Amino acid sequence: MLPAEPKKVYAKKLRFPGICEFAKSAGVHRLHVYHVLTGERQSRRLTKLWAEFQRRRDVENTNFCAASRWR
């Protein structure tokens, strides 16, 4: 019998980066947010908050990159 080869570990691609932080700030469970974002459930409030969260994160990342480029 041959020894088992070790499993290869691959980096997972995050489907919704920041979902845990968002769920905590929105006061809901992470799985509820996931179900809303995948379309399994409907929540106008969470959809609106998620769009604002994404916009705010994009602005912060853009400002950070622009500021760090000139340093």
C-alpha cells in the first residue's frame, strides 16, 4: 500500500469580501447576508446597506492607493 499524498491546499477566492464585517455592523448573521446577496432571500434594507458599504470601501481603498503612491 502506498502512503497517501498530502492534499494540495489552494487559496480560496472570496465571493463577498467584507461580509463578516458588514454583517456585524448591520446587526445580522453572516449567513443571512450571504443568502440575501445570492438571491435566496430578499431584503431591501440589507441590499441598500451592502451597496453603501461597498461604495464606502471602494472610496477608502481609492484614497489609500492615491495617497500611498506619492509617498
